[in-house]
Amino acid sequence: MDAAHTDRHEMSAGHDISSGQEQNVGNTERMLSMAGGGLAMLSGLRRGGAAGLLLSGLGAALLYRGASGYCPINARIGRNTTELGRSRRHNEPVHLHAGMTIDKPAAELYQYWLNVENMPRVMSFLERVESRGGDRSHWVARLPGGRTVEWDSEITAKEDNRRIAWRSIEPSDLSSKGEIRFRPAPDGRGTEVELDMSYQPPGGAIGSALGHFMRGMSRMKVQEDLRRFKRIMETGEVPTNNITRSAQ
Amino acid sequence: MKAVCWHGKGDVRVDRVPDPELVNPRDAIIQITSTAICGSDLHLYDGYIPTMKEGDILGHEFMGEVVEVGSEVKNLKPGDRVVVPFPIACGSCYFCKSDLWSLCDNSNPNAAMAEKMWGYSPAGLFGYSHLVGGYAGGQAEYVRVPYADVGPMKVPDHLDDRQVLFLTDIFPTGYQAVEQCGIRPGDTVAVWGAGPVGLFTIASAKMLGAGRVIAIDDVPERLELAVTHCGAEPFRPGEAGNTMHVVEALRDMTAGRGPDICIDAVGLEAHGVGLEGWYDRVKQTTRAETGRGTAIRQAILACRKGGTVSVPGVYGGFVDKVPLGALMNKGLTLKTGQTHVHRYLKPLLERVEKGDIDPSFLITHELDLDAAPDAYRTFRDKKDGCIKVVMHPGGRMH
């Protein structure tokens, strides 16, 4: 079986159907959109006729905008009112956080994560990771369009079965650091896992392939990586709806 | 292979598609001998479940013969005859280990999508939209079964396909609908919908000690089967009138108490009457509401104080005007969920073997897979006395 291959297909298949567009409407604006959209739709339905239909259509679109957090007009004009959008505009570091409860002992999860060569199975954007001895390693990620970006990384903290931290080593195309924490879940439900990642977008690289890659990093992708970790640990495989190996 | 594929609202076709292969180590490939159309497939057929894609293979009630197993599947071998639960469950997450198989944490590849809609993702299901996994279903000659070391159960040769096929969904679904209410001997159970799930609900209520079971449906042949085969008392809501009339009639039938347990075996396409029916139809058509809620509203309003409402009927999104005031002030308990089929396979097989029930009683149509497009139409329109359609791909069955 080609596990990495399978995952990749899954990600893209999941992407088009969930209308996987990244959110670009901030929370306050989402609530306003939903409230206004709901009102417009109701009064449009009540009014009836062509004008009512138009109003209810507009209301439905606003309602969807609010519910999904995605606005096609924002996307067209490059407007993004989410937290993430704001930090990107100002070239601030992007912080991403995700949590997952995994029904395995912390020691098992800690050992798997410590072996960096396991990471391409967990993180969908990685091509490969090579251990360079000690706590150093070399990472290769795929960019959209088939190009790759490479960097070196070192582990900066290891606390047995509790915490691992790492960061990229200068000079590097990509400045990143991350930390994963493990603690026992209540009532024997396994381990609570928290993952924090931060990326510093490259200065002046907006529009480059790397800038594009950085902007593609979202909380949802980190959450999905952590979910893949959970599934590998709990079931030994990553679920897929493919019916053939070659259809990928 | 041949497979029944969804092409849009009211449009299913038998297409030629690639044969499935082992993809993951815990997979098995099953050659299907019998596969049924479920009432919940009609929600897909009628276009009420979002995230269907053109070409999706339908079907979640199926059984057959193992032809190939992955390297991690040690409990099955080619030639084994198995039934396959419709929820896909990994067997090793917190939920599977807690006997809550339809809530498996790991089997939905599109969990993120379900989380957007429902907060958290339930298990993946065969042939039931991308929201619950986008898995190819079993209305086909072959199917790929993930976690085959956990789901499929071998069935004994002396029982034919008709007797064990419904262990995959509708028998356990009806059984769970009653069992999860904590039924006590002598309880009165009212069941909205005498379709296949409703009939198994009624039969299960009797098996589990109900005093009286009231079957609520307007389709004559279904109501008749509920009465003659399952021992229910008939109730025709169309004759009673609107929701308040139905509630009053049920109160009269129970000497002013109301049924102890009310079960909605209808789901999101309930047929409302009068203003309520039109309200739901308009809102559902404009997508302002994704389900028509007549059955669940009546179940809540009719239920006795302190009673239990159970919902095996399928809902996808939102329903309006659910009487939460009645639910709260009468102190009702609400029990719901996709069926934890894995939990019921063995005990219900034992009941079939002992002769407590012969699940084949509701089959009205047995056809080849090629007849699927017509069969969907007949089943939806409740024509030709149609209650349950079973298809035998290739005309073979045990």
C-alpha cells in the first residue's frame, strides 16, 4: 500500500466538496451576515413575487457567507477579515493550534513523534524528512506546482512522554517552530495531545510559490495532520474512500 | 463491475465502474449476493442529503462472499459468507470500545466536513454521501470493506440471504430504537412510519415486552403488515387530520395517558397535513429547512409525561418548529443515533436462528441489479405494494 499517496488524494478529494475555501470573513462580520441574511430571506419569502425572490436569494447568500465564513467577493478583491488574514497582511508570524484526544498511552505517541522520519505520514505537505543524527533533521516539503522547499530543523526540548519542541535552523527558506504536548486524558481515555506551530512568512515573498505555501497553512490543515496522527496510532492506517489503488 | 450510481435527484443508473481493490491492510473485497434499497436511500434519491456527487455508488444494506482480504485481516478468508454493518467502525477508538460503533472517531475520511455541519463527526457510512465518508456502497457486484477485521460477521449456511440480510441495518435499527428507550413490560409504544424500519421497530417492541404497539401510517399494505404480521394496532394519521388531531386521537386510544414511548421511524421527509405540511414543503424546497418535521413534532407532543421519544428516522440538517417546550415541560427523554449495528449482530442473529423472527417477511420485490432504476421509482412512489426491494447482482444468491 502507498499510504502517503492515499492521504494526498484524500486531502484533495475532501477539499473540493467541502467547498474547502479558506475562511476569509471574521467572526463579527459572520454574525452580522447571518443575522442580516436571515432577516432578508424571511422578509423576501413573506413579500413574494420577483422582488421577494431576489431579496430571499440575497438573504440566502448572506446566510451562507456567515455560516461558512467564506465570501467570494472578499476572495476576489483579496480582503480577509479573519485573525489569520490580519496577521498575514502585516507579515506577522502565523500561530496555529490544534488538539486531539488519542486513545493510546502518551509514551507510545511520544516515541512515534520523536522519530522525525514518521512525519511525512502525519503531515500531508511533507515529501520526506531525513534524520541528520543527534537532534537535527532535514525537511523537504512539496509546494503547489511540484516545486519543493527544504530546511533544517533541530529539536530544542524533550521532556519524556510530555513534550517535544523543535525549530528551523538559520539560514533557511522557512522559519518555523513547533511544539507538541501530551497529557493523560481523564477516565482512561488515552492522551490529550496539543500541537502548536508558528511560521514566519518570508519577507517580500508575497506572490512567490513559498509565500503561497505559507498562506495555505491554516488551523484546519494542522488539525487534519493531528487527526491523521490519531488514526495511524489508533488503527494503524489512514482511512480512504478510494476503491482502487491506482485511482489516486 | 456493474454498480448503482447516483446521478442527481431522481436519477440513478446502473453504470460500469472499476472493480474495487484492497487499498488499506485491514480491507476486504466482498462479492455481493444480496443488497437492499433502504428507505434512507430515498432521501438521497430525492436529493435531500447534501454532498452527494455524480457517480457515487449507492447502497448500505448488503452481504456476500469474501473474495480477498488485506494483510491485517486474520478473521476472514476467501469464501466466507458475511453480512456487513452499514456504519464503518475501526474497533479501536474510544467510541468503538464503548460499544458506540456508529460514532467511530476514525472511519470518516471527511471528518472535517462533518465537523462543520454537526460539530463532531460520526462514523463513515457506506454509500451515504461525502459528509459521512464518500464510501462506495454495496448496490454493486463487489464492494471494498474497510476495517474488515471488525465489521463483517460470518453467517451460518442453513440461513438464506433473505433471513440475514437485514442484520446489516433495518432489523438492528428498529431494535435499537426500542431498546434504547429502556422499555418496561406492558408499555405502550407508538411508531410513526410502518415502512421497513417501522415494521422492525414494531416487531422488536413486541419482542421486548411492549403491551400495545400503535402503528401510524397511511399506506394500506404497510399498515396491514404491521397489524397481521407484527401485532400492531393501526392508526391512520391522514384520517385523524392535523397534528393536534393526531395527538388527541392517541390520547383517546390510551385512556388519557399518551404512549410511554414514541418512535419516529419516518425522518426528514414526513408528510405533513394542511398548513404545517405546506410550511415544511416550502421551506424545504427553498432550503430554508432541510427536513420536514411532522413526525418528530407529533411524537414529542403525543408522548406521555416523563416518556421517551426515540428517533431512528434520518435527519441531515435543520427542522423548524420542534416543540422544545413540550419536550422540556413534560420531562421527556430523547434517544437518537445511527445504529450501532456491530453491537446487535450476534444477539439478533441468535433470535433469527431461534425462530423468534423471520426478517424476510417484508420483502415484496426481488430483482436483478439492472432493475435498480425502476425499483427506486417503484419504492419511492409506494407503487405495486412495494415495501422492501432486494437485488441479487448477477442473479446469484444463497
